[in-house]
Amino acid sequence: MSRGPAAGPVVVTGGAGAIGAILVRALLASGATVRVVDNLSSGRLENLPPPDGERLTVTVADLKEPEKYADLLDGASAVWHLAANGDIRRGTANPRIDLEEGTIASSILLEEVRRHDVPAARFSSSSVVYGWPTVLPTPEDYGPLEPQSFYAASKLAVEGLFSAYGHSYGLTAHVFRFANIIGPYMSRGILFDFFEKLRQDPTRLEVLGDGNQSKSYLRTEDCVAGMLLAVERATARVNIFNLGTRDRTSVRTIAEKVVAAHGGGARITYTGGERGWTGDVPVQLLSIERMERLGWSPRYPSDVAIDRTIEEMRAGSAPG
């Protein structure tokens, strides 16, 4: 694989999702031409600015069917791969979901990236690749990596594919291990789940686990800013970065905040146990020193990010 052109259209898989929609806006603001590919299993077209056929195009396609999107890679300068099954519990019930929608789909995409001589690819991985780490904050070189879910196993497998394509074919790869990302356009995750439960029963909020699970929560715009900075300043063949905050917030605290936002009348109950569900990692805090050395730090600590997102959800607001 040659290095390819420095400029050209950017392809974003999963671009209509919660993170993808913010990334697409940031890329457009930077002057890029963006080609979105999304099967709309969780993303929504209304999350995106209206496509204009020039600066922004949207193709509805399954990544496992390259004949429906491969031509979008012609002349592309980079691919941002954000598409995946984002529902960990769904993957536990049916392990083939993460194999097919994560590992196999990513392998097919990367082969098209190689075939079209796209010089760079970026992957949205997750903190769950670390398993249940014994070192907190957890650095990028922590090991051994022991995924606790099929979702995590797929993320780790795709990281391996990005590394192999980088070293085998000269692709410049960036892998980002996210903390819990929150913000507008969410269709899953703890805040979405809590709001949905209270919509169905305003008198009671059931919390999975004992409420002592404690993790960091990063706003989508901070996540996107970090990724964009990393691809600009980190130029090794394969680059791996954590993206998170320096602090944690407990599930119990989040439940109390959400109940307060709904008037404070709901009773909070707990199902018990350290984990909220099979595959859950109850304690998570990433080291972000590697990103900080590049000049990035999150604007919002976890509690502020949560408060900001709760207010947006309560008001039903989202960026245009």
C-alpha cells in the first residue's frame, strides 16, 4: 500500500450514530468532504446535517456487503470506522452478533481500504478490551488483556486487524479506547436506559447491580476533539490511545441525578451484585497521560459531563 494523497474525501462508518454525528460535523467544519456509511441499525439520518451530494453524502449499507459502498473509498484520504454493535447485553445473548457486525464486518472493510489504497484508518475501540484491570488508572500498555464480553472480544480482535494491516500494508492506523461516551444523539447507555425506565414507570428506577459501579464518563465533543488531535500529531504506523477523564462517577450517583431531574419522586431499587450484567466491568478508569502529552485534555470531568447530558436529555435538545 502506498502512502496515497494527503487530502481527499473522508469516509465515516457509523456516521449517523451518537459519536459519528459529532465527528461528521467536526470534519465538515474543518473543510473535509465526508462520505457516511451507516446501516441505520442504531444511527439516525436526522442526527446529521442534510446531505448535499457534495460536501456530505450518506449511503445506507451493511459493511459486510462491500459492493454497496466500496466505490466511496475511491480517492479517500482516510476511513473512520465507528460502526459496530453497541449493545453488550445483546451480544451476550447471541455471540454471533459481535463476530459478524464487529470482527467480520471490520475485516471486510479493511480489505476494501487496502484494495482502494486508502492511506489511513481510525478505529473506535473501547476500554472494555482491558477486561477487569488490576491497575487504575489503566495505561495503554496494560496486560494481559482479558475481555469480559463478546463485544470486548470483538473490539480487541479488530484492534489486531488494524495493527496487522498497518504493519503488513503500510496503513497508518489509529486505535482509540473509549471510556463511557455520553452526549446528544444517544440511543443506548446508562443515561438513556434510566430515562427510558422512568418514562415507563415514573415511580421507580431499577438499577442493575449494587450501584457501586464506578466509571469515567466523557462528553462526545471531548472524545472527537481528542481523536482529531491524535491523528494530526501521532504519526507512527500504529497508534493506540485511551480517551477518558481523570475521575469516576458511581452508578448510584447517576441514578440520583436522573431521579432529581425527573422531580425526585421515584424510588431507586438495586438488583444487587458487583456487576450490572454479564460482561460488565464495574470499575473503569483510564490513564490519559499519552493523550495529554499530545496536548489534549477533556474540558468536562465526569460529573459535569453527566449533568450537561442530563439537562440536554431533559430539555430534548441537541446541536443542529
